[in-house]
Amino acid sequence: MEYLNPVAMLVAAISALVIGFIWYNPKVFGTAWMHAAGMTDEKIKGGNMAKIFILALIFAFMLATALPGIVIHQMGALSLIGGDASQALPSYSAFLADYSNAFRTFKHGALHGVLTGIFIVLPVLGTNALFERKSAKYIFINSGYWIVTLAVMGGIICGWQ
């Protein structure tokens, strides 16, 4: 069974931009984020938006390539045999016959995405923000975006078979 689905990873990466478009909209958290980040309309308009969105998509795709190992449990079994199923003992095939689709749902992937956001992204962004003297509002707006985004990305990657 193949666990790395490039189409699912691309859709998950695109979902990060779609969620960002909604999350950082002025009617949602955009205005609060601009204030907390010290951004102005002039700074935003002065950026090369094509470059920003292309790089954001590349970064989101890079993140999507790391998520299968976090949200798909069977990747752990594959890693235990060195990544080459053709060299595995017969017990590996028996294991997959019983559990190849276990916990392969959007809901389960979303759960692991949320946990990844809380236990990896929040501490990283929070630490950076503290040293940058940013507010708790800044930390929670940005971390909240990544928690929601990783939930959706994890759900897409885990559930898409």
C-alpha cells in the first residue's frame, strides 16, 4: 500500500492558502493580526505578493510531505522495516492485511494535525514571538491558524486513500 499521495499533499498545501485567505481576512482575524504584528496597509501593499504566495505554497507543500509520518500510523510500521516493503518479513504483510486502513480517516488525521499544531507549532511560534516582544494575541492568532490548517491538512492526507 502506498502512503505518500502527492495529489493529497498538493491539495493539503493549497488548503493552507485557502485557510489563510479566510483566517487573515479583515472580517475574521486580519485586522487584529495586523495590529498585533505591527503591520500596516503600506507594508502589505509594498510586498511582492506573487513571490510571497509562491513561497507560501512551496513551504506548505514541504509541510505536507512531512505530515504522512505524523498522521498515518502505517508509516511507522513501514519505517520499522527500513522503508522497503519488498524486503520485509512475512509478518509485515500479515500486519498490513489486518491494519492497512486502520485509523485512515479525515477525522483521525485532523486529530493528529491539531496535536501537531499544539505541541510543535505553538511552542515554536510562541518562543519566537516572546523574543520578538509580540503579544499573546499575536501568538494565538498565528498558532490558531496553524492548528486549524494542520487539522485540515492532516485530515486530507490521512483520509485520502
